[in-house]
Amino acid sequence: MTAIRVTGHDGDVQKVLVERDGQRWEFEVEIDEAQAAELGGEPAGVARATLAFLLDREPPTSIMARFGPGTVRGYFPEYDRELPGYLEGPGAR
């Protein structure tokens, strides 16, 4: 099972902890209020949902330590279309 938790923020950077199979990874998601609203949520929720989206596509070790929505779109064009489903759920599907 994978746990994804937003542990805090520093300005427009959400700090996200991912735990899976006894291992932990920390990520920083750069997202401001306006970007989050465009994606259908608030910064912490969008950061968590973004990590869930990415974890369904690649292992935690392949995810950059710090990134924003624009970076995700560059690799996964379906991000904007599929993110709303991740905003509704409790974590990685």
C-alpha cells in the first residue's frame, strides 16, 4: 500500500511524503493558489493528487525531487484530463 501525505509547505512549495513497502521518499511540488484552482483544487490537494497520478505511471525513484504541474504535463499530456479523478480519491489508485 502507498501512503501519500502533504507534510507542510514553504510558500508555493508543498512538501509531500510518500511511503511504500517500508520505504519513504520526500518530494516538493511547486504550485500556487491560481495553478491549483485551474486544476480544480487547493495546493495541498493538487500536490497529493499529482503524486498519486505519477505513482500510477512510474516508481517513486523515477520521480524528480522537485517539480511543478508544467513539468508533469511535459511528460504526461493526459495530466490535466486525468487529475480530477485523483483529486476525488484518497491516494494512488
